[in-house]
Amino acid sequence: MDLSNRDNLQDLTFKSIIDALPCYLMIQDRNFHILFANHRFLKDFGPHVRGKSCYSVLKGVQHECPECPVRETFNDSDFHVSEEIIYLSDGTVEEMLAYSAPLFDVVGNVIASIKLLANIGSIKNMHRELVALGQSIAFLSHDIKNILENLHGGVYVVDEALQDKNQELSIQGWDIVKRNITEITRITQNILFSAKDRKPKLQDVSPEDIARQTGQLFTDKAQSLGVQLFLQLNPDVPNLKMDPAGISRMLSNLVWNALQACQKDTLKGKHQVFLREDYYDNDHFMYEIEDNAGGMDTETHENIFKEFYSTKGHSGTGLGLMVVKRIVGNHHGKIEVLTKKGRGSLFRIIFRLN
């Protein structure tokens, strides 16, 4: 169609223009019932939404939303904007910018409200990733600098030992290098997991194998801290589609946190950490990491999964549990945290078996 000819514009109907919009558009009455929806909305929410309430279709609930731009439009006959979380028919969660505007009758009464929803999830995710990356670099620069200085120190000790042909000193220097390589690797991996929304690379793997391999990485570290590390694993849990790198990172962060909690607790003479893998029920299996350290107070318990929250002072980055939460979410799992001051803490991660 040649749109330079004004007469040809008459062939573009109102509905075809509305259906061409790259966003959701609805018209609602005062009871929030959907009177009209454009093609994009009907495609994602189904063809039978007319007459249903907006909140039941978008949120899956049977009550009005506490903050609703459409309600405000009916109250003051004005335009309103808000941010909303909606749920598509396939369960996908989307972040939306919602606009509402009044539709008037011939005498100026508001008879309906038009609501437009534009997806801002990808933009906000990109913004969060950039902010998180900047914060991570700024927050961790001091720790990375210290680790690099320790690496240089270890290399110097090794060089001196080789020059003097002192094998004992060489072993001490190499131990310093290995410890700091392990630490900078752990921090770097947490930065990568936290700064970018990494999609899990699913493989057919054994939950027991991942737990065993991860636990074995901390055997020497636990021994050096005077902590007994026990692996209680069930080989009967079947292979599942999981991201082995992500699950290993999740378990590593939790085991390391448990070991550090034991190191920090000076009231007990004997510390233990348990890494478990077993069935949770007929449809789920679980990982558990339990310690008998000092436990958490209420404030810590409520904030442990927040970005950059740490109780370890300069020795903590605040990224470990944030990464754990993201990995569990990527696998559609659930985290339970049980803790008692003076008794210890237990982290339970539950995943579906299919």
C-alpha cells in the first residue's frame, strides 16, 4: 500500500493499528473487567479474556491490586503510570510499565479506561547487570589487590627457596600461591555469576557426583581450620538435567560460608560441617549444608540474600549467597534457611526430580 496517498490511509482500520502496537492494550470498565484487548494481548493471554477482571488475567488473583493506575484514572479522570509484575499464561514473569488514560462519553463522564502495558524487563535487567558489575568491581578491588600482593609474596618465597635449594621453604611458598589462586578464583567466579544473568547450561548429571566433587575440594581447607567436614550422600538419587558448574558454585559458596562460620565461632572446641544430598520427598531431592557454629541473629537471617550484604567485614564480599539465590532460581528450586543463635545454621536447597 502506498501511504503517500492520503486516501489509502482509510484502509487502515482503528483495530489494525491497535493490533500492530508492540505492547499490550486493554479497555476496562469501572469493575476492571476487560472490554477490549489487542491482538498481542489475546495471543499471550488467550482469546477468552473479555469479561474477566484485569487482575485475574494478569496476576492470577481474585482481588484488586493495592496500587492500580486504572482505579486512579476513574477517581480523578487523569493519566497515571506505574510499574507492575504480570504473569503470562505459560507462567513467565514480566516487568511492565503500565499507563492508564480515561475514555469519556459525550458529556464528559469517564466510562472506561484504556490501559497500555510496555515490557521494561529487558531494559531493567540490563541496568541491574551494569550496576551490579560496577558495584562488584568497586567493592572487590581492595580484596583483589590484597590477594595479588599475597601471590607476589608467595612467588618471592618460591624464588628464594629455589635459589637456596630449600625444599621446605619452597613448599611453604607454593602453599601461599595455591591458597590465593583458589581465593581469587572463587571471587572471580562469584563476580561472573552475579554480574550477568547467566543461563544454566543443562546437562544430564548425577547430583551425588557434583556434591562429592565439591566436598572434596574443601577437605584440606576444613582440616586446616580444624573443622570436620562430613559428606552424607545418597547415590540412588537419579541423574537430572542440571548446570553442573552452577550447582558446584552454589554448594562451594555454602560450604565455604559454613567453614568460615565455624572459624569465627570461638565458643565451641569442636566444629562440624555436613554436606548432604538425598531425597526430600517423592517428587523432590535436596542438598543440605549444616554447621554447628554460632548461628545467625534476626537481622542477618532476614538480609543474607541481599546484594553485597556481609557480616564478615573486609573478608566478605556479600556476593556468595546472592549467587546461591540466583542459581537456585535458575533451576526453579527453593531455599530454606534454619538457624538458631549459638547452635548453628542449616541451608536446605530443594529441586524437582523431573
